[in-house]
Amino acid sequence: MRYYLDLGTPYLNLNSVDGEYQDLVMWEQLPDAARAALNDSSNFGKAEVPFNDEHYEEHLDNAWPL
């Protein structure tokens, strides 16, 4: 997959280039300072962190099919 930003709109596209694999990092494995920073909405202006304590459950519920 490749990430693009076109006229302000981000999207992903499949390609044939092999990429790197990254280990999965669980929320509990993050250092306390990282979790605190992600939970502090003042760090990101108007942007919403979808996987912080405030928003995660809502996004998970919305991901389930009807």
C-alpha cells in the first residue's frame, strides 16, 4: 500500500513494492507519557485521535456492521 495526499485528500493505493513490517504495539505497551500525550486533546488542535481512551470505543462500535 502507498499513502497519497492529493489536493488535501489522503488515500491509500495498492502497489507492487514490498514494504516493511511493523510489530503490533498494544495500547498498554505504550509508555505512560505516550498514552498521556495521545489522550490530551490540546496536543492535536482540531484533529481527533481515533484510538485514545475518549474515542476508541465509539469508533469500534461504529466499525461493526449493522
